[in-house]
Amino acid sequence: MGYYVCMSPIPIDDPFTRALAREMRIALDDAGMTRKALASAAGIPLRTMVRYLDAEREVPVPSFMALCRAMGADPMALLDSADKAVEGK
């Protein structure tokens, strides 16, 4: 009998992580970029970035800042919008 290890990422059960991922997807759409173009511009591997945008992984601050710069998005505005979404405002 062997062990089975699931290798597919599972979305993080954290409201803020999900809200921030949603705000980053909106910013990506507003920037008119593809996910591949954003990953390249931010210097982040595509699969890693996709995990951030799908809330399968928390985004580290340096990566978040690189993504915001590449999209021309205001990082504080994204954080504020995510916080308001979580607080229900």
C-alpha cells in the first residue's frame, strides 16, 4: 500500500488573500495585459504568479510590489480595496 500525494494547489482559506488576488486580477484586466506578459514584466515565474492570482498561494511583499509596478497599479489602493472587501465596506 502506498501513499497518495495531491500535487494540485488548493486555494488558501483566508479572506484577505482571496480579496487581494481578486484586486490583482482586476488590475491585470485594467492594464490590458496577459498573465504571461505580467509574469515576464514582473520577473516572476508564470506558474507562481498564477498561484498568486488564483489565491492558491500568499503573495510575498517583494513579488506584490513587482506585480504592481509591472501593471502600473497603486499597491496601496489594491491593499485598501482588499481590506474593504474583507470588512464588508
